[in-house]
Amino acid sequence: MQLKSIQDADLKGKRVLVRFDFNVPLSKTEPRTITDSSRIDQAIPTIKLMLEKGASKIIMISHLGRPDGQVNTKYSLEPVAQYLADKLGTDVVLSESAIDNGVKNLLHLPETKLVLLENIRFIAGEEKNELALAEKLASYGDVYVNDAFGAAHRKHASTHAINAFFKNRAYAGLLMKKEIDSLSSLLDKPAKPFVAIIGGAKVSDKIKTIEKMMVMVDTILIGGAMAYPFLKAKGASIGKSLCSDEDVNLAKHLLAADRGGKIKLPKDHIVSDSLEGAPAPCPGVSIPEHQIGLDIGSATIAYYSDYIKTAKTIFWNGPMGLFENKNFSKGTMSIAHAIAANDKVFSVVGGGDSVAAVQQSGEAEKFSHVSTGGGASLEYIERGELPGIQALKLGV
């Protein structure tokens, strides 16, 4: 069944209930400010389109952080409401709760177009996919729109159960549609050579993705802490680098299954004696026992860049090192620049850290698609579907 797009919806005079993913990082000190607004920025075209289509009210639902079903002001959506108001140049009213009696009053204020419900995860029923909560939320709108791809892999009340109350009145927002179209392009006859770049910390977190990629792609470039279990599995010494026995066993399993030699590993490293220590080049594959691998080295950058230059399709998930520390950011930034320099490639980056790295590199505009959904993008690639998207199609 096809996903219905908001572009085809009649919204004139209607109250639109829309699920966004405004789960943005906030500063740790008060007043809490948004440190990366990209998830909100990418949702704004959907809001503008709904206003252009004559929606009488837009009631926005989102989560922020993990308050575990309890009210916690640390996770209030107040900074999001303020940011949206500034960006759109109009009032955005934040409700005290997603389900208090005051919400209905807000819906009858003639001058208020945009209402943001307070963090939906303050209510325990959200993560339990509770039908009663979904029904309460559904009473606010005539039409439901899901634009929260980053939450579509969860069976939660505002992404899953709610669809039962909007049969033939549920639509995908512009960002949701863009995410699905871009990720589907990776799954449906991608142009070759297809290169996957997989980084991050743990093999166990991404084993299903790597297994799927081994079938789909021509080459898998491994970087970040992800690389050390593979190197150890091949007999190299990795010093004090991050590595668990479980990950070494998983790496052995993947290397044994890699009959075509698709998995490529670092040839050298940038190391230090601590996470805050001075960086030092480490030529060769093995790392001295007192040092930690924290980035790929210059030989690996050149080696990986050769594959990137000739690629026609690239999927990137996970940084090449501890890029948050400038001393260990060169590998990740170099990969971003190499992908951006290939103007013939269809490139998709997914996952919070790699998206942050691409934004930091200044190359985001040159990527075909920068996904807002970390875990969701990986699950979509693994399974070709997500519970929230299925529910949106079927109205379950």
C-alpha cells in the first residue's frame, strides 16, 4: 500500500494533528538552549505547507529525551516552541501537558494557529502504545500527519496506535516522504559501485546493518572504535583501544562470512595515551599496548578516499574517530570532504554522530540526503519497513 503524502491532502479549514521529531540536543546549563536545530529546521517546510493549504490549527506532538513517563522540566519543549516562533515569525503556544483540559481551550483561540503539546513522553502511555492516550490525542485533530521519521521505528501511541483513529485521514509529512524515498533508493537497485562507510563504537549495535550491507554493497569501509574488534580478530594488537570480547567474536563471524573481501579496515591510526592526550601518528595496523586508537591515519584516509572517489552510491553511518575532539577529527572530516567532492554520487548519511559531523564539516549541502533518523534509518535499511510507517499506510 502506498503512503499518502500531505501534498495530496485537503487541509482547508481543518485542524491538523502532526507528529514531529523535535528531539534536539540542548545545552547542559541553564537557560537550556538548542545546540543543533537541524531536526526542527527540516520539519519547517511541512509546517509552512500546512499553513499554505489553509489548515485552521496545527497541533504539534513531539518527544524530547527520555523522561520515562514522568514530568521533568529538563526535557520541556519550551526551547523548541521559542525556536519555532522565532523561525516562523508567529506565536507558538506550548500547552502545560499533552492531555490536560487546557488543550481544548487552546484549540478554540481564533488568533492561535500553532499549538505545541508539551513533551509526549511525560505521559507513561506514550511508550506503552496506549490506545486510550492515542484516542485522546486524536480528538484534537481532523487529519493526522506523521513527519517524525526519527521515531517511526517505535510502536508508541503518537506514532502507531493513533493511526486507528484516522482511517483514510492519515498522511506522511514532507520530511517523512523524503526520508523514505532516499533510503528506498539505497535498497532498490542502487547505482554501483555502492560503498558503505560504517563507524561508531560497537559492532554489536550495527551487526544487522553490516550483515545487510555485505549483501547489498561492493565495499564496506570500517572506521572509528568499530574497527578495533575487526583488527583484533585478524591478529593485530590494538593497545588500550575500546573493544569488548563480544565485539571481537562478532567481528570474527563477519570476517568469516565476507567471502568477497568487501570489508576494508584501517591501515594506520592517530593514537594517544588518553582521550584528552596529545595526538600521535601510528604507522601500520598494530597499536602499541599503552596507547588508544582515536582516529584513522593519513594512509587510511587516502585508501578510503580512493573508494569514495569512484562510488556511485554511498551510505555513511558513524564517525571515523573521536571527532568531537579537534585532535581526532581529521579522519571524519576528510571522509565528509571526500564524499562532498564526488559530484556523481548519491550519498546518504544517517545517525546522530555522523549527521553532526557532516554539519560540522560544512559539507551538508553537498550530500544527497542527511537523515534525521539515527536508529530509524538503520532499521529501515535492515528491514525495509518501520512500524510507524506501516501503521500510517494501513491505519492500524
